[in-house]
Amino acid sequence: MQHTAELVWNRCLDFIKDNIQLQAYKTWFEPIQPVKLEEKALSIQVPSKFFYEWLEEHYVSLLKTVLTKELGEGARLVYVIRMENTYGNTKPFTENIPSNSRPNVRPQDVDAPLSSFTSELKNPFVIPGIRNLQVESQLNPNYNFENFLEGDSNRLARSAALAVANKPGGTSFNPLLIFGGVGLGKTHLAHSTGVEIKEKYPDKTVLYISAEKFTQQYIESVRKNTRNDFIHFYQILDVLIIDDVQFLSGKSGTQDVFFHIFNHLHQNGKQVILTSDKAPVDMQDIEQRLLSRFKWGLSAELQVPDVETRISILKSKLYRDGVSLDEEIIHYVAKHIQTNVRELEGAIISLIAQSSFNRVEVTLDLAKEVVNKFVKNTKREVSIDYIQKVVSDYFQMDVETLQSKTRKRHIVQARQLAMFFAKKLTKASLASIGNQIGKRDHATVLHACKTVDNLSFTDKQFRKYVDDLQQKLTL
Ligand code: ADP
Ligand code: MG
């Protein structure tokens, strides 16, 4: 038995290796051990719950494909989790989680597979009589209010969502539009609202759908000549949650059909919840009549959480996963990962993963290493102000001096370096760079960039300035 499990798994690995990046393969697949094979169920042992969740979230489609390829239709994957607590206070525990017992896989990340192991969206077009309409709500119960931590950055959005959940369609927050940058919790909050509604009002039909899927379904319905059924289906929902509506931009057909659905729901006191990566005023290529509808209700922004909230989010996540880490480490991670919550979670997962592969304790040093990699990998764009500050600090002058009209050689050089890095590290135009660095014109900036290029070839000392600054600016 053992033998066949291993054989099958090895063949799976060959396939997987060819289909994902090597680093990801090493991180997430090498540590897995095949345990047993019973009929078409392959059990694999993963080092921790994080692992399991990560695999389910990111590789479920790949796993399904390869397993079906090896074992045929009906293939199943069973995870055996060996939870290893580096603190040695708990015994390893084993948990069997049949992959397809999970009601729902977490919503897809950008790089996540397109379809899930468990449930394709139930074809919405078959309507067995409106009375006993059964809609699979596509909600993820893991995203709820309880584990959506409150902070200044999300208070308005969170309370609005709660209000909506208490009285769907019955508040002035209709539609409720939650907007904000990536990884700040829009999808989580949208699900929470749906989950809460379902809990309070089990009879209400709720549907969560990404704007992308909505669009695909719509196109499909046009192709199959079932556009009316499509519209009809959406019009009889009690609560419609559409994630990432910015995806509709430029897609006028889908916008049009959504407009009709929206109007119908709104007129009938049904709740609409939308998320977007931008505020309505900043949305492009969305029809005016839709934008104005979006503004009927409430637009609530999710902002980047402050460090206290980041700490609480981390703590709550660790607590739920049954892992304890030193305060010092938690603070370090929260302090240095500032972009968004998803990265914060990613850093901590990778930290724990590292420690469990290498069987070492999570120490502050390890945390520093992991965080460092994380911060480097996120290409954040530095601002021109920041570049000027770093360059003037480096040459021990202040920013006014750097910008001044003087022709003193070392100041001119500093200014040219600032311009060079502004061109290199930001998307700003030459004109805008010149304008921000002492009100020069674009020709001056162009000249500066050429000069820096030349000098760094011919002048060793100058080359060192460039290298030092490069390092400081991109660290
Ligand atoms: P978005 O849809 O805005 O890109 P997500 O909703 O996918 O972001 O959130 C990214 C991750 O961060 C998810 O795992 C989510 O659970 C987590 N998260 C975001 N905000 C919070 C919060 N306030 N409390 C707890 N977890 C959060
Ligand atoms: Mg999202």
C-alpha cells in the first residue's frame, strides 16, 4: 500500500513540478509525504494546518487535475496534518480532512487556480420554481465578522457591513460599496456580510460572485441564448454580492445587464453589496448611470491598518491556528510588513513554514530573514520625495540645498543622482521629475540621467555613490 501511494504521489510530483515555479514547488510540495492509497483516495501528510490551507487555496485545481489524471474520475485527496508546535508543549496531532468535505474553497487569489476542487458554481440557470429556489450562496464560512478584526482603518466599512447584515435591504446602505487596495480585506468583509445574513435569515437567498465570474456567466448566457434566464435568476435573489466590480470596466454588455439587475433588486428592497479596488469617482470605463447607482448607498473605504491593528490581526490568526510566537517577533513582523493584510499573513505563514521544514525554532533572526525577503519582493514604488531625502542625507545636505540653483559641483551631482533615481525607480515623467526636483525642465532631467550613466562608467568614486544609493533606495 505504502508503495503505491508513493508511486502515485511521485508521478503527481513530476507533473506538478512542470507546472509551477521551482521555489513554490520546493516550499509547498517537497515537504509532503504520501501516506496511503485507498481506492481512489490518496492521503498525504502535510507539516501543518497552514500547509493544508495554503495548498487548498492555491493549488487545489492543480491537485485535482493531476490526481484525476493518475487515479481517474472520483479521485480524492485526504490531508493528514501533522501539527508541529516548535514550542514542544503539544503532541503532534493528526487530523483527516477529506478535501471535498470542505463546503467551499477560499476565494481565489490572483495566482490561484480557476476552478475549485469542490464546487463549480451551481449552474444558476436551472430554476426549480421560485418558491423553493435553491441557490448555493458560494460563501466562505471562514470569512466572518468574528475574525475580521476591527481597527481605525476599517471601522466605518465594518460597521456598515454589520448594519447591512442585520437588516439586508433595510438600511440606506444600498448598495454597500466596499473599496480599497489589494489585500485589505474587501473580499473577507463581503463574505462576512453574506455569512451573517445567512445565519440570521436562513431563508434569504444570498449569492456571492466575483465580477469576473459574473461576466463569464453572462457571456455564456448570450452564447447559449439564455440571457433572459440569466437576468431572471439574478433578479430573484435577496442579496447579491459582487466582488471586484472594477473588473466590469470597459465591458459594456455586462455593465448593461448588471444595470438592469441592480435596478430590479434595488426597487424591490433587495440588498446589493459591491467591492472595488477604487472609489466610484476613480473608476474608469464604467458607465455613468452605473456609477451614479453605486453612489446611492454608502461607499466605505478599507485603509491600510495601523501597526496596532496589524498586531491584533496577527495574534488572532496565530491563535486560531494554534501557534504561539514571541511578542517580539509578532511586533517585528507587524512593524515591517506595512503594505496590506495579505502580505502580513503571507510573511507569517512563510515564517512558520520555514521553521517547520528546517525544524528550527522561530527566532527573531529567522523572522528578520523572512521579513526581509518579503519586503524586497514587494516592489513598492518609492516616491520622488523619498529619493531626494535619501540622496541629500547621503551627501549630508538638506533637500533645499539639493534643489537650489547653485552650480557647485557636488550639489549638482547630488541633484543629478536624485533625478537619475527618480527616472529609474518611479513611473514619473521627465517633466514631472524636473518639476519636483527644484523646478527644472525635462531636458535637464534627461541630461542628468545621461551624465549619471556616463560618470558611473568612467568614475569609480561616482560608481560607488550610485551603488550605495541604489542599495539604500531599494532596501
Ligand atoms: P482584498 O479582497 O481586499 O484583496 P482579502 O479580503 O482577500 O483582501 O484579505 C486578504 C487577507 O487578509 C485575507 O486572508 C483576510 O482574511 C485578511 N484580512 C484582511 N483584513 C483583515 C482584518 N481586519 N482582520 C483579519 N483578517 C483580515
Ligand atoms: Mg478580493
